[in-house]
Amino acid sequence: MRIRSKLKLAISALAVGALATIMPVGDAEAEDKRIRWKMASWFPSSLTQLGTMGKEMTERLERVSGGNIRIQYFEPNALIPAKECFDAVAAGSVDACWSTTGYWYGKEPALAMFAAVPFGPSAGEYMGWIFYGGGLELWDEIYAKHGLKSIPCGVIAPEASGWFREEITSIDDLKGLKMRFFGLGAKVMEKVGVSTQLIAGGDIFPALERGSIDATEFSMPAIDLKLGFYQVAKHYYFPGWHQQSTVFELLLNRGNWDALSDTQQAQIEVACGDAFRQGLAEGEAIQAKALIELQEKGVQIHRWPQEILDTLEAAWNEVAAEDAARDPQFAKVWESYSNFRKEYAVWKELGYIN
């Protein structure tokens, strides 16, 4: 019996040794690799697409990683003022930020080219340039200078281009207006005599109601409906010449990103990639019902006259030329973007119904 017991112990020891060889990573090491980050956001988690897309991305990431990566979504200004995301993430005082690169024009003008481009491409063409036309390499190059890593993390369909109290019949009607406007489009509006301000989504309605601003743009019909702009301004303009598609980002500290395993990096990229599917598909699906409801609330929907669109496009070309002349990095991005669009036009003409 004693010999048999010793034999059993020896076999058990061999089995344990074999398992240790197959699974060398112990529980303690696995625990060290778990990621628990806090993420600031520009958008409330309840806001259609702009917030819900980011919140659902974090939930999807937790599922994809089996709970290994958990990013806690904090409402705007709960951790830090949203406008401080760039510096706070770079310094490592905040782990991540849910935003869009258009907010960082003051830091790096070229970054706005990766958020939305006036008179720019629809989502398919835009994603083509970013992921396969050299855009992403330039995007990463700019952020690397600041100790940041940004993951493209979603896209939405075209936006509307403005809520106005009175109908706009000529470019002169825009002159002197105070208007909330985003990104590169704001530079265009300033060219035609509009005084622009960048106001966070939750602060727009009070500003419009008080008269601090005369007009505003923010997003798509389904989102604008939720924010209630129709209660103050009844004239709603299309197309969103300034944002035919808008790309969102997961902004990370580069040191934190580099410390992740290949698997963890891939899990984040996969979760963000699926946010593109969600953002585009959902955005296209929910606009028609929102437009119908807005019309029922007395909103007058307008399409810009071609002469106004032509004037705005000419102003955009001036803005782009000026930024390219002033900023070498902007010039580099603008050249890459323009060359891709020129080449893509051949396919667009043949492949799509105009």
C-alpha cells in the first residue's frame, strides 16, 4: 500500500509539473495585466449615438476581453472639464477620453482633418482614406508628438447644418449672426461673416434660448430632436456641408497603450472597429423618423440654395489653403487627403449611381 501511495504521489507531481509547463502564467501575473481605466467624455452617455456609441463600445470591450479590460465611462466634466482631455490624457492624470479630433484644432490644426472635412467625403470614402490611404499613419504621427495614442472609434452619417430663427435666403443673411459651430466648418462660417463659438452640447439650448447665440448646428436630426432646438428655432437647414461624416476617437496615453499586450491592443481595436458598424448603420436608420417628428412640431426643413453652397465651398478652399500655408503638418495631411480623393473620384464616378 505504501508503494502504491508513493507511486500515486509521483504521478500527481508529474501531472502538476506538466500543467505548469503548458500554463506558465499564474493567477498573480494575470491579475497584473488586467486593465481598469477611467475615461472622460465630451458627450453624455445617454445622448443618442454621440454618447451611446462610446458607452456601448466600453461594454463591448469588456465582453470581448472576458472582463480583462474595463473602461469606466464618466459623464462630461465629472472627472475633468471636457476641453482639458488632450492635456490630461497626455499627462496621464486621466486614462482615456471619448472625443473627436475636431476639438483639438487649437493644439494641432491638422487633427481636425480626421474628424470632419467641409464638403468632404461620405463615410465609405473617408474610412478608405483613413485606413487604407495613409490617413491613419499621419493621424498617429501627430498624436505621437504629444505622448498620445488615438484609436479611430466610430463614425456617424451626415449632419444637418444649422438651426435658425429666421429663414436664410442669401449669404448676406448670415453676416453678423452669433452661431455655435464645430471644427473646420467654424472657420468657413467666420469667412462669410458669422461669429462662431464652440459650445458643448448640453449648453447649446440655454444659450439659444437666452439669445447668447442666434443660431446653432450640432448633429443629426435624431440627436438635435432630443436636445430640443426646435423649441427656439424653427428653420432647419441641409445638407450638412461641414460634416458629411464625423469620426470619433478613443484617446489614450501612449505609454499606457504601449504597455498593453498585443492581444489587449487588438481587443480595443476590434471594439472600436465595431463601433464604426454601429455608428453608421444606426445613424442611417434613425433619421427619417426624427425628421417626420420635427415637421410635426412645426419645423420648416430647408435645403441650402446652390449659390450659398458654392459661396461656402469657396470659403472652405480659402481656409484650407491658408492653414496649409501656415502649418506644414496641415499641408502634409491636406495633400494626402486631396490626392486620395482625386484618385477615388474615378471609382466614385463609375461605381456609384449619382
